[in-house]
Amino acid sequence: MKKGFTLIELLVTIGLICVIGTVVVANMANNLSLEQDRQYENFKKTLENAACTFVELDINKDYKRNICKQNGKCSFTLDQLLKEGLIEEKDMFSPKTQDYLSPLKVVEITYPGGVKTCRFVE
């Protein structure tokens, strides 16, 4: 009596391993994409919060806040936020593009209905 596996048994086993491997890799890729999206949303919130804080800094007796409210809209560059110390150099690294953003990118501040809204302009 011979001991061993038949060719069919080996092919079925290899096929099952390939199917399981494909499912695992696809699931990991999806989780990685979701994590990257979450990191990018946190990244945007950091920039938006910095700009909102920048408007509230009262160095010139409400100058920035009043200008923004009067115009209904204003924007600040990442370079301005960096110089004020509200963001760090590492905060300019985009998890979405895996690259540093231009310091000329802006965060817009608007006052729809009198409510301050800060939005990173991509």
C-alpha cells in the first residue's frame, strides 16, 4: 500500500489556500484604506481647528475676527498657521497623498448664519 496524496487532493488544498489568502488580503487592503481615510479626516480637522484658533487669537483687538465676520469669509495659509505655532511641520504631511502640502494651501473660515465654519481647501 502506497502512502501519500493524490494530485487531486493537492490541487484542492492549494485552491483552498489561494481562496483563503485572497479573502485575507482583500480584507486587509480594505482595512488599510479605511484607516487611511480616518487619518486624513483627523489631519483635516487639525488644520481646521488651527485656523479657527488663529481667528480667535486676540492680538489686534478683534481685528482678524472682525475682518472675517465683516467679509463673511476669510482664509489663512498653512504657512501663517505654522508661523503662529498653531501647527507643526509634521502637521503638513498628508496621509492621503503621502506628501507634504504646499505652505500656500488654505483653510477657509466662513460665517453662514453667524456660525463660524472652518474648512480645509483641498
